[in-house]
Amino acid sequence: MNHYLKISRVAAGTTICLLTFTNMASGQENLPMKDTAQKTDTVKAPPKPWKVKNEISLTFSQVSLSNWVAGGENTISGNGHYGFSSSYKKGHNSWDNTFDIAYGQTRQGSSKNLKNDDRIDISSKFGRKASKKWFYSVLATFKTQMFPGYNYPNDSTIISDWLAPGYLGLSVGMDYKPSDILSIFLSPVSGRLTVVQRQDLANEGSYGVKGAQYDTNGNLIKKGENYRYEAGGLIRIQLIQNIIKEKIIWTSKLELFSNYVKTAQNIDVNWENTVEAKLNSWLTARFFVQGIYDDNARIGTDTNNDGIKDKFTPNIQLKELFGLGIGIKWVK
């Protein structure tokens, strides 16, 4: 009986304690919440330092003809693009990163598939605030393509490949950010490394590297160099503009590079523009145009109409892509 008596006492004591605690808690709930509410209103959650965005788009186009008197050929093309961006902002520090990869092919009639887009573009920029709109900044970039490119219609001659060319850049300067949509990076100290890892292209002196040396009989004496170093100045302007909020977005990136050592007056230009129109939750129209002028990229022309390219000079390069397809975007 003593054993059960002890258990009863413990149970009774525990019950009393629980009832007392419950009454005290209910009493606290009935107290006025004015001060607490005021404190809650004044406390705001700190903004998240990281913003991350991913986007995927798959676009398609097709032309199908049957007994078409006016002539023409069946055409089908498909393009894919993945973009990643992250930005960090806390205190006096900022860090912006982008990764873009795109690939596409087109087929006309009974011909083989032709590559119409192939690019990898990575950039990382770290900044330390100098004033309200200016940042001391360091910018690193990398650009190349994934697969071989051919001198169409000749699909046996490779003119580009992975890291042929590849461009690596490192720049130090000031970044002007008057708003969240505009960045103007000015670098008086910028280095650029051009890589041509395919030896056949390096021997030809493609993309500005020093070509191979041959004797009078055409025998190879010295291989072409696989690297080209440049020191100069860089201006990089980037704009992301919501033309219609979350419906039509225009992204523009302009890069201007001048080689201090050689032909500083011949400025290399790379200007990319993308307009995306979100038609509904998953359907997207995408327009991309890119213009390039590279003083080291020689483009062949046939001056005497004999079918052989006999003159190689720098020229403006243009690429335009338009497609309608699936677009998915998510932001953290």
C-alpha cells in the first residue's frame, strides 16, 4: 500500500503543478498585447544576402512544304538555353555571378544537321563599396564553345572547337551601379588570354595566335603557339530592363576591349541582346542577337570569284536567333 500511496502523491502533485502552469499561461494570454504588437511591428527581417535565378528555354521552329510552286525547302531547328545567375549583397561587399550555356541545330531539306548556336559564357565579379554608387571591383570571365564548328557548306574543315578558341579575362577597375538594372564596369588594367588548343588551328594562326613555321618545301619547322596574351583596357556595360514587368525582359551586354600593346585603336566589340516575352506560365518567345568585331579573327573572302577564299580580314560577325517554345524560370 505504501508503494501505491507514493505513486498517488506524485500523481496528485504533478496534476496540481500542471493546473497551476496552465492557469498562469492562460492568465498571460489575457494580458493586453499592445507593447508586444508595437515591438513586432518595428522588427523587420533582414534582407537575404543571396539572390539566385535559374532559367531554361527550349525553342523550336519548322517550315514544311509539299508541292509548293514558289519553291523552298523543309526546315526544322531547335535551340536550348540554360542560364544561372546569383548575386550577393551584404554590408559593403557585392558578388555577381552568371553562367550561360546554349546549343542549337538546324536542318534544311535533306542536308545534314548544322550547328546554329554553341556557347558557354561564365563571369564572376566581386565588388567592395567605395561610395553610394561606385565599387572597387575585380571581374573574371570565360568564354568558349562545346562542339566542333565547320566551314559550311564544307563539313570536313573544322574552324572551331572546345577551347579553340577559348577566352579567359581578368580585369581590375571600378563598377558604377546607379540602380539594380544597370552596371558599368571600367577597367584600365585588363588581361585577356586566347586559347587555341587544336594544333591544326594553332598552326594556321587562327584567332590571333602565332602560326606555325614551314620551310620552302612545306615541312613543319615550328608548331604554332596555342596561347595569345593581351593587356589592355575594358569597358563592360550590362542592362536588365523589365519592359513589361515579368512579361517582357530585355537583357543587353556590351564589352569593349582595347589592346594596349598592339593596335590599341582597333577596339574589339562583343554586344549581346536578348528579349524574352512570357506569353503564359510556360510558353515563351525568345529573340537573341549578337554582334562581334574581333581584330584578330580573320574572315576569308573570295575576291576573284574562283571559289577560293584568298583574302582574310577582320569583319563584323552577326548572329540572330528567334524561337517560340517552353520557358521555365525560378528565383530564390
